[in-house]
Amino acid sequence: MRKLFLVLLAGLWCAGTAQAQNKRVGYELEVWPELQAEYALLNGGYLFLSAGGQRSTNSDMENRGGFYRKHLRAGYETFLTEQWSVGGTARYTHTAGMGDFTPEILLRHRSNIGALTFGQRLSAEYRFADTPDQTRGVTRLRLDLERQFPVGSTVVLRPRLAYELGAYLRLQRDEEAQPKERVIDFTTLRAEVGIRFSDRLDITPWFGYLASYQFVLPQTDSDGNPIPGGRRNFVTPTVGLETRITLFSGSLPANRNQLPTQH
């Protein structure tokens, strides 16, 4: 199964690299804070709930209530073995008076490579949006490397690098009625340092780049000059801070499997 993940990564990476050769459009920095709560169950599984927002530093962007986009997510994940876990999430996102609801199923594998932990997360989700053109299925593949450094008796540093690719599911796409789309729709590169203060509290500051790959139609600028259409890569730098609180049902198990810093 690990080989299957690596083959998928190789194919998606090649496609993403090919698309990176197209014209790049950069956006201003965005801030994405998130508050998370986990409830560790006696069977080794977890229930979790998180709330977060996205705020742009672009002065022309309206950040209503402090954020132009807000989301609330709930989920459950349980371990099949020490390396394999399965779960599901449900996310509600609100943007500019419109909302969408997205259920997701996921499969995760984590294994040790020397002192590093190699993580693989494969998921499929379906977005129910207010606009028909944004209602669609999405598949995601995320891979990451993490290492832990104990500091003192309780604090643990968890530096981690993650790369995720996403593509819309187009099993029955109408080539004539639907607009042409790219092979890879978005990618995310994220670097972070998780700081676990105790079994009940950790924070994770992170920095990343979100890239969206699109075809655009020909346009004109403010002076009426034509702007050719074609392939565009829209890149947004992001910085975030995740705060996670973990609660336990019963006594704390000595050999509990912890979830990664990024759900």
C-alpha cells in the first residue's frame, strides 16, 4: 500500500511541476488561525472539533468580523493498527454571505524512517455549495515528514514539512458543456513547528504557500488593453497558528497513539 501512495505522489508531482511552468500570479499574505479540541476515547479513537478563519492583508479585501472566510469542522478518527487509521470529517465554510458543506472520508498511514515519521493521508470529499459550478467531488493526497525533539521533561518540539495536492473528480465530465480545467487544481506546501507543552495542550505556528491552477478567459485592463487568457497559477502565502486542547475519557493511557499536528 505504501508503494501505491508513492506512485500516486510521483504522478501528481509530475503534473504539478508541469503546470508550474505557466504564468504565476501572486496574492498578499493571509492569516489563518484555528482553535481545535480533541476528545480521546477509550477505544483509541478521537472526536475533534475546530473553528478557524482566513484573513487577508490586502486592504481591498473586506474581512467581515475579522475574516473574509470562516469554517467549522467536526470529525472522528480511529486507529486500525499503530500505523493505519481511518476517519471522516464534516466541514461548513462561510464566505461573503454564502456557505458550503463538505463531508470527507480519509485513510492515513504513518511509519518511521530512521528518526523521521513519514505520513500519508488520502481522502475523498464532496462539496455542496450554494453555486452549482462549485458543487463537486475532490480527492486529496498529502505527504509529510516529521521529527520530534524532547525539551525538558514535558515539552516536545515537532518540526514538520507537508505537501498536499488536490484534484476535482471528473468521472463524467461533459467536454462541451463544462469549462476546461487543469489536471491538478490546487497544491499546498506547509512548514511548521508543533510545540507540545503537555498531553493536553499544544500549539503549532506554520507558514505555507497555497497554489490554485486555473484556465482564465481573455480580459482587458483598466486602460482597455487586452490581457490574453490561458493557464494561470494563483499563489497565496499563508501564515497560521493552531491551538489544540485534548481531553480524555478516563485515565490517560501510557501508549496512546497521537494524531499528527495537522488533521
